[in-house]
Amino acid sequence: MKLDRRQVLAGLGGCAACATPLYTVAQTLQLGSFDITSVSDGHLVLPGSMFFDGLPQEPLQEILSQNNISPEQLEPPCNLTLLRQNDKTVLFDAGAGAGFMPSAGALLDSLAAQGVAPEDITHVVFTHAHPDHLWGILDDFDDPVFPQAELMIGAAEWAYWTDPDTVTTIGEARASFAVGAARRLQAVEDQISLFNSGDEILPGVLAHGTPGHTPGHMSFEIRDGTQAVMVGGDAVGNHHVAFARPDWPSGADQDPDLGAATRLRLLDHLATDDIALMGFHLPHGGLGRVTRDGATYRFLPEDT
């Protein structure tokens, strides 16, 4: 089944035919006292037009061919980051829950495979409030999935999605995103705490503002001494075009030009400082290294 951009952005991309086997690749990283694991929420099914419309076709086709990527449909994995240290069990993002796509929503099973129950989560830290990152905070009865957790989100991201004007200014295709985010954030407001770029939100966890994909998108540097990993969210949204031509705007970003500028800055930072990347939509569990390839970049998964 071929999906168009409007169906997906409206949250109507699910269908029984799309419920292919879930991505279950997990990666683990021991970073000093931090135990870091990628946990799968399944995958998305998205039209290529969301990413590729308006891009130079000849060089685009070359990049896609080199990476064995179809221009028609993408099935990006959804990798959440689980951090365990002493008495803290921290989850970065909350997954899509049951209401977005049938190919996603596997988070609780993935956590159970790690011996973690929802009640064990002490903190949920959000990169941003798109459906595949936020909608999993409520269950089918609109009760909080992580009742014991402090839910942490950037102040700018909170302000954007709780602003009543957002639903009319975000554009018709993404209006359902705004309605869904506002409803869920309101339901868990008592659990919410806010932070800003540059804050150490937890010991060893530094927030980096990486706007463009959404106005208040955040990435998180987890560091112990000289070792670090960046939880990148959707600041780098795929392992092909985003690395080969990070300067190209992406239709998946709400502000494509700002998203491209952020992506260039982030990739340069990761490559220069040799910081590992945990990417939400990157392959092989999302964990790898960013290396320079002439004037561009490559993603090298940790398990290859």
C-alpha cells in the first residue's frame, strides 16, 4: 500500500498491510557508570515524498541507490534510549503508543525484555513532541503509562505545543499532531518539569538545543569523563540523505532550512569530538559514529 504525505502527517498511515514484523535490534553501551540501551518501538511506514520532494533528483537517486533505499516508501526504525544508573531509570522519549501506526507501539514489550516495567521508569526526557516520540505517554484509557516518572521537556517545546494558536498555524497536514500533543501534555501536566538548552537536566546529561525538526527540539549529551554519546532524536532523521547531503532541506522538518543548519552543526560536533550518536530513526539499533567522508559524512553503526 502506497501512502501519501497527508495521510501520514494526519496520523492515518496505519493499516493492517503495514503491520510488518517489528524492528527488534537493540544496542548496549557502557559509559562509565551509565548503562545505555536502545529499545525498539517498532518502525514507521512513510512516503518517500515526505523526505525527498523538491530535492535535486539526479544526485538524490545516486544516494538512494548507494544505500538501497526506495524513493517511494521508507520504513525507519524507532529507537528509544534507556539509561540506567544507580537509582535512576531514564527513558528518552515515550514512543508512539497504540494510536499512531500499527507497525509502531512496541515499547512496553521492548522494556519488558530488558526487565523494566513502566513503574520502574523514574524520568522520561523528551526530544520533541511529535507523535512517535510523545503519544506513548498515555494508554488506551488515557491514563499515564509512566505514573512514577518525572516527565521532562524543553520549555520552548512545551510552549509551542500547548499554545492554542499552534493548531491553526502549524498547517493543515500537521494539525492532528498539534491536537494530539496538546491533549497528552495537558493530561500529564502535573508530572512535567521544564528545562532549557545548556541545562544539566540530570547528573551527566546535558541538553543541547537542536531546533528545526520542531521549534524546541532537544538533543542530549550523556557524558562520563572523556566518553560521551548524543541522544539525537530527529535532528538527524535518516542514515542516507541526512549524512550525504545534510545541507539539503527535509520536508520531515517543520522548518527545513533551520533543520539543515542544525544538522550540519550537530554532525560537525559529533565527528570533531568523536561523540557516539544514538539516533531515533537510524539503523542497527541507532547507535554508531559519525565520520567525515570528504566534504560530507557517513554513519558507521556500532555493530558493523
